[in-house]
Amino acid sequence: MERVVIVRYSELGLKSEQVRRRMERALIEHLRRAVPGVRVSRERGRVYLHTSSEEAAERASRVFGVASASPAEVVSSEFEELLRAGEEFAVPRVGRRSFALRVRRVGTHGYRSTDVAKELGRRVVERTGARVELKNPEVEIFVEVRGEKAYLYDRVIRGVGGLPYGTQGRVLALVSGGIDSPVAAWLMMRRGAEVSVLFMNPQPLVDERTPRRAQQAVRVLASWAPEPLRMYTAPYGEVLIRLLKAQDYRMGCVLCKRMMYRVAERIAEREGALAVVTGESLGQVASQTLHNLAAISASVRIPVLRPLIAMDKEEIIALARRIGTYEVSVQPANCCLGPPPKPVTRASVERAVRAEQGLEVERLADELAEAAELVEVSGEEA
Ligand code: ATP
Ligand code: MG
């Protein structure tokens, strides 16, 4: 018996022919890497993995751009043969539970889809005594007739969605290893952006748990990508200590973030990344008021993307769990010294620039970017 995994993608169908072809090629390449050694074929709007492995369907559903995946049996679309095969497929799966047949047909055949539904339904009822229930069935059996073949399946595994990885250009994600920033990076990955990562290492203000946690988070992110992620680590400790000693100490968090953005802008340029990504969410902490975000953004020219800006913490946590970074991110780690007493919540660019006077922030940013170390992180499970 021939078995396949049907892999469907949605949004790609809407693109121009040329864009679609490029995205399909990327998607197929990523599916090949997700299920190595499996033959892959394509048809308009879908891809087939030629394997009977259900795990292949689960793996495929994690590939960015995939809308859904179904392990299926391939049978003949000749009416009698289809009914026979459909019966053998449906009877053990329906058992005595209520069921619905969902039949679709593409191509020219001597019958209509309703003919299949009626006759197959009659036979399944006769063999099982089960009840047909179209609205809320306990079991759904899908029959897809396409040309000379028909596909039988009962599972539609929801895919992760998005666009194929790397089809939208590169971004540089600032990832701390906390709950938010890995989610932000992942959302950009899902949307087709290729991601390089920058971690600003505050050692000796923190111990080794903090960089380790960042590494682990990036490893989980890499498990979603078809290739290792490029991760930069900048030795931020000494510079951060200087910034936190600034006269206007209540501006500490703002100055810290401005320095991070500056280093990110430099690394982005080196990586050919067109934007910086952060995990900021409006009003979540003192440094993420609209005033402060504006004052922080003004330190760089490169666009700053904040995919979490309008999300609630609970939504971010739910995503982190689904991505697999949550467990890593809640591990104990310390994050610098925490905010200064009474941190500024209504910063202005002028106040930030004044606070930075004499600190040679641009030169320090050059040095940090220069000193940043690059490793390629591949995607083992964390
Ligand atoms: P997260 O949960 O991502 O750590 P947060 O809610 O703790 O974020 P902040 O500490 O204000 O928020 O940081 C805001 C953003 O700045 C983070 O989402 C991340 O993108 C970036 N960032 C913070 N610390 C670091 C770091 N050590 N290295 C790289 N990026 C960082
Ligand atoms: Mg944090």
C-alpha cells in the first residue's frame, strides 16, 4: 500500500508566479532537511512526502510555511476500487463512533463527490452501525480524489504557518534568553526572515548562568530553522558598569538599551541584516514605556522591529511554551543589577544624549561590535 504525507501551504498560493516558485523551492528544501532521505514530490498548492512515517507529518508541521499535514493512504480513483479502499480505511477508524465523510474531487471523473459520500457512507454505516453526524462528528474521514488517485486520511495536523525561512531577508535579533526576546526572534523566523542573534553578555555583573541560558534559548530557536543560527556574543560587562555609573543614574536602563541597539546596528550591517528585532512589549517594564522606547530607538538609524509590542504577557508565555523556549527562559539567571531606584519612565532623546556626554558611546559601541564573538548554533533539542 502506498502511503504519503500531504503537506499543504496556504499563503504562498496568493503570490505572483515568480515569487511563489521561489518560495515553493525553499519550502521543499526545508522539508527535505526536516525529513531526510524521504522522496518529495509536488503538485499545485501542496507537497507529498513519500513515507508512511507519522512522525514525518509531525516534523513537516513544524516547517515554516506549512499550513497543515496529513498522513494518507493513496488509492485508485476508479469508483468501485475507491469505495472498497475507503471502506477498509474507514471501518476500523470509525468503530462505533459518530462520523462524517468529507469528500473532495479535482479533475474529470464519471462520478461526483456526493456519489462517493453517499455510497461510502451507506457501506460504513452498514458495517459498523455507527451514526453519521455532519456537524460534530467524533471521527472525520477525508477522501480527496485527484485525477487517477485518491487520498484517504483522518488526521489534519495543524502546521506552524508563516512563510518559508529565509525568503524575506535577514534581521538581527537581540536575544537575552528571557521569556520575551526568543519569542520575538521566533515570530520573525516564522514570517520568513533569516535571523542572526546578538547576545550582550553582562558578565561579570552576572554569573555564567545568564550566557548559558541565552545559548540554550538560541539552540531551541535553531531547532526550528533549516540551518544553524549565527549568534554573536558581545562582552558588555565593563561598558555596562560605566553606563550605570553615569551622573544621571536614573537613566541607566535607557542608556543600556541605547548601547545594545548601537552594537546591534553595527553587527546588523556586518550580517547584511536590514532591521533589528527586540522583545519589547509596551508598558511591560519601566524601560518599555512609549517615551523610553522612542528615546532608545533614536540612538540608531536602522529600523527596530518589535513583534511583541502589542501582546499581553500571557500571550507571550503561551507562545514561548509552544516554541519550547519557556522552560529554558524561566531557569534562574541574573540580569545585571536590575533597574536603578526610581528608573526614568518618561525619557527624552535630549536627556539621553545629555546623560551620554563624555562617555564616548559611539566608540564603545564600535569596540563592542568589534569584540563580539560569533558561533554557529545548531538545533539540538534543549
Ligand atoms: P526579555 O524577556 O527578552 O529578556 P525583558 O522583558 O526582560 O525582555 P528588557 O530587559 O527591558 O526586557 O529588554 C528589552 C529587550 O532588549 C529584550 O527583549 C531583548 O530584545 C533586548 N535585550 C535585553 N537584554 C539583552 C541582552 N543581555 N542581550 C541581548 N538583548 C537583550
Ligand atoms: Mg529580560
